[in-house]
Amino acid sequence: MTADEVSALRSVLVGDLDTHHQIYDRLDPNTQSGYLALVMAAFFTAAERRFKDGNKAEVAAFVGRVRGRSDRMADAVDPHIAERLLLAVSTGADIDDIDAEARGGHFILLLTALVVESDLSSSEMDAFLDDARKLADEWLADDPR
């Protein structure tokens, strides 16, 4: 995991999309799996913290709030996919049948919404990203590819 990958994710999570695009465009396309693992690990970490017990009503309410933020979010977030992804963190349910592109898009949208609702301070964001980075590094070390 590189510092640029972490910086790219941090910038998108704080809403600095220009910086995100600048950093992301510099990332080595041959090692894109690192950034994707970081996004997934951050999503998993944020969802696990927010929905520890896998409460379906809380997950549905969260997804409703996310979709209610704008027409664009209502169109971008499929409630069935969003709820399945969030609940899979606590239940371990299989999500492989969800299209990879749909999963990826939902991961980043839901992750951003989870972070916004958490209202993390700068030091809390650093700690959160450090935890996500460690998890992503573990996943990448365990991946036989």
C-alpha cells in the first residue's frame, strides 16, 4: 500500500475530488489492486464500526438517508445492493453475484456516506485510514495472485 493510494482515498472521503483525480491519475495502473483493496478495507472497517450487530432496520434507514440526499444519489444507489453489501460485513453473506462494477461504485459511495456521518476529526481520519491500510495490506499478503 502506497502513501499515494491512501492520499487518494483520503481526498475523496473529504470531498476534495480535484486532488483525488490528480493523485489517482498518478497511480501505477499495474498496481491498481492496492487502491481497490484499500477502498474495500475502508468500506469494511467503516461498515463494521457503524453496523456491528447487522441491524437490518438501521441499515435500511442509513441507505434511505443516503439515497435521499439528492436525485443523483437516489439514481446511483440501488437500495437492494447497498443493503446487501452493508449487511454482508456483519453476516458474511456471499455478494459475489453482484456485478463487480456495481459493487465498486457502491463501496465508494457508501464508504463516503459512512465517513460523512461519522464526522471524523483529522486525527480520527488518520487512525481510520491507518486501520483500513493495515487490513488491506493483510488481504493483499494473503492473496495468492
